[in-house]
Amino acid sequence: MNAPHPRLSINQATIKHADLATALRVTADAGVPAIGLWREPVQEVGLATAARMLTDSGLRFTTHCRSGFFTMPEGPARRASIDDNRIAIEEAATLAAAGAPGSTAILVLVAGGLPEGSRDLVGARERVRDAIGKLAPDAQAAGVTLAIEPLHPMYASDRCVVSTLGQALDIAADFAPEVVGATVDTFHIWWDPDVQAAIARAGREGRIATYQVCDWKTPLPADVLLSRHYPGDGVIDFGALTEAVIATGYDRDIEVEIFNEEIWATDPALAVARTAAGFGRAVAPHLPA
């Protein structure tokens, strides 16, 4: 088996049932150089302990997932969400500082869906813009980039009212690019007829905070959240998308983030090996030598 690509990062969601220690160990043991972490496993051990574990692993830190979820109207729930996002900013900064050289302080934001009883998509997106405006000074002070992640439109009602990369860039445009950028995730944007132009725009505006990859395969399961696959196992044209991202000058690590019950049930070391192999076949050929 070939060595994993030097720009591959394993997003911890791909091995969701592995605790932090296991996730770090199997990623490093596989020769993968980087990892993106999720808040819940970090909080299970405590931030200071997680930071030490990350340092000891020798891995680069690529993103912290996930925060956001602030589309609700003004009130206690919205204020609590924004306060929790401030904690997430601190976590991202601490972990990036603890990671190996080349780590990046990026906090992935998923906007949230329509509030209960609402049909006002436009209003919900404006509340996303407003919430990011409240968080931007904290992110700037911490040296963290808020990476707005557009999700496929099938998630607009319950998870994310930002459905296209263009919409994410329109919100980010109010802020400095080092403070607010976008997550380019192949699963969510591959279908968009304007995706090539949006990636080029993101590059011109310096907004590509992170590039994430996984595949789309039908039929979708009953829970469409769990419909992601190893790169190369579905229909996404990783060549066109990856080459468009690289053409912008993007030179950071590339995360594989998969939500799939069958993959989660796989031994974590085997899932990492299969992820690296899929990345090597489907994505790596489109990266600079």
C-alpha cells in the first residue's frame, strides 16, 4: 500500500465512534499527517488534556468542528448559542497552537435550519450574518477563521439555511477574509451548476478556509445525514472540483469527512486506511506533485 498523501487530513467524524486517544493514534499510525477534531470528543477529556494529546501525537490540526446553529430569533437560546460559539473559538485557537507546524486555526460553522414554525429562509440567513458579526471580533482576536459551510439544500430546513458556496461568500463578504471564510465540501456543492464560478470567486476573495472531500452515492439512506462515502465510491467529479480549488492557490491540507453508519462500524484503523486509499485514487492525482 502506498503511503498516505502528505496533504491528507482525517476529519474525526469519519471515525466517529473512536475516542480522541484512538482517533489520534490510528491516524498517526497510518502515516496520515493531519487531523480535524470535533468538539464533543475534545470536551470529553477537557481542552487542556486534548491539546497535550494532540501535541504528543505529532499531527497537524486542520479544523475544529463544528459550531454555528444560530438561526433562532433573539432570546435566551440565541444568546446561549453565540456564547457557546465563543467557547468554540477559544478551543480552535488552543488546538491549532498545540498541533504540529502547519496547523490551521479554523472553526467550521454550520448555520442551523429554519426555526420551528418558520418559513422565512431570507430572515434566517440574515440572522446568520448578524451572529457572525457578533463573533467576528472574538475570532479576529484569537486568530481563528470562521469557515461558513454551505450544506446541500436537502438540509436547509433542519440544519443549514446556507445552501450554496455563493450564499456563504455573500455573508462572508462583510468581513475580512482571514476572519470569515468558507468551507468547500464536495458532498454539499458538487451538484451546483455555478460551483466552478463560486470556487473561483472564493479564491479571488481569499475565502477558502478548508477543502473537505467525500463522495455522493445513491440510493440515499433513510437518514440522509449518513449518506457520505469514501472518495471514489460515488459520482462526484473530484478532478474538476479539486483542480478548481488548487487553481485558486489553496495549499492547505484536505480533509476527508464521512458520515456513514457502515464506515463508523468499521475498525477505526481500517477506516483510516480505506480513507487514505480512496483519497489516493480519487483526489491525489489532481494535486500538484
